Amino acid sequence: MRPFENKVWLSSPTMHGDELVYVKEAYETNWMSTVGKNIDEAERIVAEKIGCKYAVGLSSGTAALHLCMKLAGITLGTKVFCSDVTFAATVNPVVYEGGVPIFIDTEMDTWNMDPTALEKAFALYPEVKHVVMANLYGVPGKLDEIRAICDRHGAILIEDAAESMGATYKGRQTGTFGDLGIISFNGNKIITGSSGGMLLTDDKERANKARKWSTQSRENAAWYQHEEVGYNYRMSNVIAGVVRGQLPYLEEHIAQKKAIYMRYKEGLKGLPIQMNPYDEQNAEPNFWLSCMLIDRDAMCKQVRGETEALYCSEHGKSCPTEILEKLAAINAEGRPIWKPMHMQPIFRMHGFVTRGGNGRGRTNAYIEGESVDAGMDLFERGLCLPSDNKMTPEQQDVIIEVIRSCFE
Ligand SMILES: *Cc1c(COP(=O)(O)O)cnc(C)c1O
């Protein structure tokens, strides 16, 4: 197959022109700082769209998460239950504050934090009062159940909606189920500012605290007066101009991403795989990334070290490593499923709780009839497919053909 002339990306920025208008406005009015109309408007529109009282514009989703950890009272030694299959930015901010992440295994219905494992974790660590969960790849997790478990144990829930902006669960936007929530405008997200993020809350005091901390914690005085540690985390008015220009296109981007997901689902029919699943009754994902999971008995032999992978090609079978290699050969970008946090060298000594209890020390990711270490199972058998808005149906057909050829 001839490689694409222009690379088909996993997910790249999709600009529309309005972004430049607002950036230019910032330039021409000289609001080239972390104050200005673009920030005010972006915050107002996001709060309205998402249905929360306050959205605080910050330099990144990671910065927003960091301020969430501080607002939630995480400090040296605080144990925090965290999503396991997620991007590292979900959990790094816990560590910034000296907190200790304990990872909660994943369920196979939405690939998010498993409420059964979370309940188990509260039995093992009754002292824990903080939960950080992400909605992976734009698919809402079991938010009602997780919220109810947190309430039952008096725990604060922080919802990382960095990948799921615009997705809804029972008609409500993700990012509003936690006591605190965040979204990201990183370049690969469904709406981008090139960078940036926002903290979401209904609590005026928390919003004001976050704003103050993000601007070096200046007290109300004529000089620089400080009573608390501060950060340089405020969103730039230029970045906010890009965000402001992008926001009206959120729904269009979601529709395009959904069409891509459906086209894969149709095109890959008959193969021993499934697409990343969601609760079709209650959830409407934003379909940020389309992913696939290979059936266990259709996996060829694949071995992964810490940084390299090998596989043996087998008739009728395949594996993520083979498919990613074949996609790269036609100039298309896929990616393995986010490697579980409990498998990362940096978190090797941290707790990991599965439905069965302590999930450490397992040698196989999957035991027949028993769900153990679902995250590792997903990592071994799953991959993210090229999901760029600007991919044409013709390009996607070629990608589908390449994937089909891997199973021949
Ligand atoms: C992208 C991402 C973040 C971090 O957002 P940045 O704006 O890149 O700092 C956090 N959590 C998840 C799940 C993400 O995918």
C-alpha cells in the first residue's frame, strides 16, 4: 500500500479561522498578557456550555489538576485513589502535593475506574478521602456509581475530563460529576488553544482561591504581599483567543469524531475485535479517540519490555504491535492504549486494587472467568486508531484495509 503523502494523525488541531480574529484582537488592543476579554469570554462560554458555575482559565489541564489537589486538601502522605489506565497527567499532580496515588483497576464496559474495585479499595484503606478519576478517550465512566461510592465514604471526587470535553452522562456534561473538575486545551484534545486548561467548580470560594493561587497568590495590597505559596498558572489572553475561536466548533468536532468511530465499527465488522465500548443507554461520548481491542484468542504472540516490543506474525491473528507497525508504514499514527499507571516504573511500589483485592504480584493479566488486572489486559490487546477530524473517508478506508490485512 502506498503511504499517505500527508501523515494521518492520531488527533491534531483543527482550526477554523475565528481563532485568528480573537488572537488579532488581543494583539491590536495590546491585551498580550494573562488578563483580557478572551479569557473572560472563554471562561463564560465554557461554564455555560458545561453547566457549571465557574470555569477558571489556566495554563494547562495539568495546572488545573494541581490546583484541584490543593483545593481538595491533599498534602504530604495523603493516600488518593486514582484511575489506573489514564495519561500520567491525571496522577502527577497528586505527587506534586506529596500525596500517594493508589491505583484502582479498570472495568471493561467503558474502560474507566471500576466501581467494584473502588468499593474494595475503601474496604482496604478506610482512611482514604480523595478519588481522582478520568473519562478515558472521551467515554464517560460509571459516574453515578462512582459518585455514590464517594458520597458513602465522605470522599472528595476530582473528575479529569481532559479527554472528554462535551461528552455527557445521563444528559449531564462530564467534568461536573466531581466536586472539582478539569478540562484541557492541549493540542491533541477535541478543542484546543495550542495549550491551556480550565478548572471547573460550582463553589465561588474555590474558584477565587484557584484564581489567586494561579497568579502568584498576591494579596490585596499596593505592593506584592504574600500569605500563601503562589503559581504562574493563569491562562494567556492570546491562548484564550484560540480557545474562544474553537469553542463554537465543539459540537462539529464531536460529530466528526463520532462519524470516524462509526466508520471503523462498520469497516472492521467480522474481525475478532471490538471497538472501545460505552454505555449506549446513558452516555454520549465525544469519541475523541477511536480504539479497538483484539479478542484474546485472536492475539498473535507479542512481548513487551519497558521500551521495546516484539511479535510473531501468525495466520488469522494479530496484535497491537503488528497493527501499529503496519499503520506507521502507510504514514498513519496509531498508539498503544495508555500503559496502566501501576505498571509504570515510577509507581511500581504503589498500591493497586482490583475487584479481587490487592492486585500486585499477578503474573498473568487475565485468568479465565476472573477479572484481574483489566488495565494490563487492555494494554496488551488494545490500541488507539488514527482519529483525526481531518482524515478523509478514503484515507480511513485504506487504514481499515491495512488493519484487515493484519488478520489474514
Ligand atoms: C491531556 C490530559 C491531561 C493534561 O492536560 P494538559 O493540558 O496537557 O496539561 C490530563 N489528563 C488527561 C487524561 C489527559 O489526557
